[in-house]
Amino acid sequence: MIWALVLIMLGGVLAGFLHVWLKKRISFFPLLVIEIVLLSVLAVYLFIAYELGFTIRAMSSFGYSFLMCLITFSHESGYEKIKNEANRVEIEKIELNKHSSRVWVDAAFAMTFIGLSVLYFVFNSYDSVWSLILLYTNVVMICQLLKKAVLYRNLEVYFSKETNCIYILSNITAKRYPLSELSEAKLESNVDVLKLFPLFTMFSTNEDFTSSMGKTLKLVFSGETVYFNAKNTSWLTTIESREEKELPSEIAQVEVLPFYHKKNIKRLLGKMYFAISVKGVGAYTTLTVILSLLKVPIWAITIAVIVFWIFNLYISDRLLKIALDVKEIDDPNVLAVADKVLSRAGISDVKVFQTEANELNGFAAGANIGRSMIVLTSETLKLPLEAIEAVFAHEAVHVKKRDVMIGQIIRILALLVIALFIYWLYHSFLLRNESLLFYIVFALIFFFPLIQSLLLQWMEVRADHLGAIWLDNGNDQMADGLTALAVKQDELTYKAQRYNLSNEEKNSSIERDSWFFRFLEFQFMIHPPMYWRIQSLKETGTEWNMKKIRKWWKERFYESLPDKKNKMESM
């Protein structure tokens, strides 16, 4: 029945795509009536042709696919504002190079990963939870591929001297980039597909509007980096903020090798392996299928999967170097503060790297101290040195305490506990209804972040407080560093929203939010809310002890509840 489910999910994607296309041509009420009638016909057919359990799964899958398609193709909140402004002001069209090879390259990569799932379905036709997870992952990829094709067909870019902005317009998106926010402009000799394809990177601040495989204009704005294939760049030399931003009179040209070039083979293979083993489940799926075909016992398959996971953990540092295109930090001032912190932590042999991204982030990687590294984003390196030192101190704790390895072990143990519980349910007399079991499994999968958050947040709190011991100004410097990072990230996020002319107000992550968002962050996220991290550093001494653990545990619970004051006001 898995193939019937595949067709239904593809039907959901098609229905979502048609909804987006028809709503511009048909008024809301007739479109709603048509969709209700068609959905009712589908539901009646499924109830007649299949059992109740499959019908419920099929309708849920159809709804998920339909929703994902709507989200992918939905207009940003300021879509109409931007299009109206572009029609109102004097604009100059920027001619684009277009060639269908750009779409086909993304399609080839996407179909490679989807093909691994198809291989699983060919040899395992039962519609298990695992199959549904693979299908859901593929639906997102298919929607993104459709979006790329639509952008290729009707993308247009304009420049306005009047507003000193560029406008990127299509049927599904509208962006307005003030050139006063431009910090860097480069002309790359080829599209760097290995950086832009979604599964090949960990960060999502790149806006890929490329429409050919040739020369690509890269524009770095606050919060976003934009790529498109302009035929000429002469309009850039006329922008008002060029001297203020200290941009060169000519656009710098950078050589980017095609993804298939022999010098890129290692990078290509590394990116693909990263996609299937870290960002996806294709590698584990393929291994399971091969061993199943060889009639390997289930216990041996389980051991093989665990060994494969250990291998991936062992090579994680080298894998992330390729996936993130890291390079060693060469700023002597940054290296000096890194050396000071790492020496105090007793792990001076750890190397520090940077990766290009418009997000403020830092992380540790590697299974053990001898193979570990600390990576900071290029935007993080723009912070004051005291704040950068605080970030290094936080990440140094993760390295010294082997949190990367322990965190992975925690995840695999949590999954094993869930798997054993499911196995017990299936083989006990308490549960023989496979449809009910299906949804219990799904509920447990969504419950998994609760377990993960509980254990990993403890590591993050420890990294803040233990890392502060290695700083000259202790807790105050760590709190100030986190504040600087959060304020800058809030600023970049707000500016990125303004490129859509969004009506959303500027939020502050260092201020206490409403109880619902506090609940989500405390109970489901890896990091506690930033306001609490800063507050806990300011309210306690520079040390790490059981008292602080109890404080985190207690406040993690109470901060997730509605405020008493709000309760009193509502009475």
C-alpha cells in the first residue's frame, strides 16, 4: 500500500500547487467549494477501497503535502506592498542570464536523494512509520524543486535609483533590498551549487535566485546573501551608498569552479555524504535495505546501523569541514583570545575555524579532544573581542567535556528506549491494532525533542557557567558576550524580515517573552531562552555547582507556566 500512499502525497502537492495558481484566477468561495467537493470524493473513495487505518493515514498525508506546498509557495506578508512600490517608482530592469541547466542540476541532486527512498520502498512495500517519515522528507524536497522551476520561469530583477533599492519579483516571491544595507558585492565565475543546494549546508541565509550555471552576482546584505545571474553589473557603480560603504569602484571577480570539476570531486562527495548521513536518513535507509536483502538477522542489522553511526561520529569533524567550507581563522587578535581561552581550558591543541554565514553562531565538532574543532561564523567574528572570547569559552567547555560525543550518545539512547517501548507494545497483548500503533509511534517521535531538550540544555547551561571561569571578567563577560550576540542576531533577523516589508515588530531575545514561547524554548529547544541564560549569569557567582543545576531545573519548570500576575488580571 506504500505506492498508493506515494500517489496520494503527490496528489496533495499537485493540489497545493493548483490552489496557488487558481486563487489568482477564481474568487475564494467557488475555489473553496471545488476543493471541498474533491476532498470529499477522495475521502469517500479511500473509505470504500481501504481499511480505516490506512484511510486516516492517507488523508493525513494528503493534508501534510497540501500544507507544505502552500507554505512553499505562499507570499510573504509584504508581497503586494513591494510589487506596488516597484510599479510606482522609476525602475530599470536588470537583464538575467537564464538556462534550464540550472534547474536540471538541482533536480538531479534532489532525485539522487529521493532515489534512495524509492529503493527502500521497492523492497519494503509496507507503509510503516519509517516509510512515512521518508515520504514527508521527500515532499519538502519536491516542493522546493517546484519553487526553483517557477522562479526560473518568471523571475525578474529591477534597480531603482529613486529608492536606491533592487527589487526581486516573481509570481511567488517579492524582495526589496536597500543598497544602503549592501556590505559586499562579488561576481563569481560560476554558480557554487555545492554552497546553494539546501541539503549541502547547515545555514539558510542564502537567497538563491540563480537561473543559469554561469557568472553569478553575489550581494551580501545585513541578514541575507543574495545570488542571481545578472548580464551586466554597471548599475552597481551608481548606487548612492558606494563611498559610504567603502565598496570598490569595480566589482571583484572570484573564480568558482564548476561542481563537476576534478578539484571539486572531494568537496562534492563530502557534501553528498553530509546530506544523506547528517541532514537526511538516506545512508541508513540504504544500509538497512541492503542488509535486509541479504537476509541478515534484525539484531545484526541493528549492530551494523550503530557501528555506522559511530563511524559517522568519528569522521564528523572532517565531514563538517567540507560541508561548511571552513577555513582557518587568520586574524591575529581573534587567535590571541582563542589561544588564551583554550590554554586555560587545557585543550590548546584544538583548532579554530570560520565559516561564511549571516547568522551569529559558534559550535564545537569532533568526537574527542584530539579531533575536535571550534567553528565561528563570519558574522560572529564581527563582534567585539570580549564577546568573541566568551563564545570561545562556551564552546571550549563542549570540547573539554566531550559534549558532542555525549550528546550523540544521548540521542541514540533516547531513540533506542523509544524503539524498545514500541517493540514491547507491538508484541504485548495490550496493543494489536496496527493503525493505533502507527499513531503512538508518531506521538513518541514528537515526544523525542522533550527528552533531548532536557539533557542537552543542561550541557548548554554548564557551558555558560563553566566557560565563564576561564574569562578575565567571569560571569559578567559571559553575560555581556551573550547579550552582544543576541542583540546583533535580533537586528539581522529584523532587517531580513524588512526585505519582505514585513509588518512584524522587532523582537528582543534578551527580554522575557510570553509564557507560551518560554514553554516552547525551555521544553523543546536545545538552548534555554537567552534572557534566562543572561539573567542566571548575572544573579550567580562565577562557579559551577549543584546549586546552579537545581536553579536551572526549578526555573525550567516554573518559567514554562503562565505568570501568576496574568492569571490574577484575567480573573
